[in-house]
Amino acid sequence: MTRIAVITHEFDRFERRRGPLFRRGNSYMLFGLLEELKRRGHSVRIIPGTSAKPEADIAVLHVDATVTPPEYVEYARAFPFCLNIGAADISKRRVSGAVIGKDDDWLGPVIVKSNLNNLGMREQALNRRSLRAGKPKPFPGVEPIEGYRVYTSLSEVAPAVFDRSDLVVEKFIPEPEPDGFGARFWIFCGERERCTRHVSPQSLVKGDDTIRREPVPVPEELRALRRRLGFDYGKFDFVMHEGRAVLLDANKTPGGARNLSAFLAAGNANLADGFEGLVRQLA
């Protein structure tokens, strides 16, 4: 049996009780993976914050923020091995292969996004909870940002946008389909993985509005990028554009779309095999 610790932010709500019977619930993909690992006999401990004694055989750094605060990274180093300790920064400027500047010669459509994951909503939530607890904001300076906006050309983007550190401009390159648009999602844990192409009627392809999907291979350049970004577990969103893979988003705390819950649950055993493979490497 392996003792597994999951390091979360002090004010994150990794595990909640919900429903008429107050069953444990969670919107994170990791929750289902941990349930499978517990079924196999491993023990799991959720550690909110950095004050608990680091007692476990293996840990998962699961702070749901774009940039993991350094004190959490240092705390994670106290464990024999910690997944994703090298993936502390998943900001768009660091991970996206589609970011362009105002002087780029790109002639196609563009999209303006937050540099933070999920529009910085997780940082804002953690800030609010911290203030309610009488503590300072862990992510000062993070302000609400409007949703993504698509422009037909780079020239339509206001020059001031390029001066803002909280925004990025990307090439807007979803894969065109007769019935919509495609994007690819690579989920992995250790050596186990699943890569699927999803098609949506919306140009911003999300799991919630998928109308069909199919398995696709993982491009080798993405495997190299995963190693460089320090990911042991997570999800990469990417597209194929002009014959090459373009990473759009890298998530170290992926959630699960509600309409894909059965699809994701079916992959938990595979990801658990990958997790146990990492454990065996430590033996």
C-alpha cells in the first residue's frame, strides 16, 4: 500500500459533501483517479496548506492556481517524490504555442485571452476566501476579466491590449469541420494516457458542448514539451495547424465536463495504472 498525499491550497475546496446523502463530490479529474487508487488499497490524504508534517510515500501538487505559490513548491520538496512539482507555472505566456505580438505577420483571426488559467477565476475565489478568513490575498492584483474575444485580424486588437500583463493575444486556429470545429485533449498520468479529438458546434471547443469525438495519436513534439514543462499528470489542449501540433493550454488541475463524466470515469483505471507505474519507479 502506498501513502498518497494531495497538496492543495489552504483555501481550496478539493473535496465537498453534496447531494441528499452528503456523498463526497469533486469537480476535479484527480478525484476519480484517487477513488480508483483507494479501491486498489492505497491510502489518500488531502493536505490543505503547508503546515502538516509531510508524511507520505508520494505526493501530488494540486494547487488550483495558474502559478503555484513558492511556499507550496518548497513544501512539496519535503516529500520523497511529488507529481507536477516542475509544473508550477502554466500561464499562457509560458505554455501556449499560439501567442503572438502586435508586430507579428499573422493574417488570420486572433483571440484575446487571460494570461491566467480559466480567466483567473480560481485566484479570485482563493482571494475572497482568504479575506474572509482574515488573511491577505494570496494572489494580489488579480482582477476580473471579461470572457475571450475573437477578432478577424490582428489589426482590430487595441494596441493597449499588448501592454497588459494579464492578457495575451493568440492565433485563433480551431480545426475546421463541416459540422463545427475540432480541438484535441491529451490526458496523462505517468506513462498512461488518452488523446481524443473533440468536435463542437462552437469555435471555442469545450468538453461541455462536444457533439462527437475520436481517439487520435499524441504528436512527439507534445511529448517533448510535456517533459520541458515538468508535467507528470494533467491535460494538454492542442490543435493541429499546418501539419504541426500547437499547444493552447496546459492544466495541472484539470476538471471534468459534466456531459463527459462517464467517458472520463472509464479512463480512471488506465490513469491509475500510470500512477502506480510512477510509484514502482521509486521502489
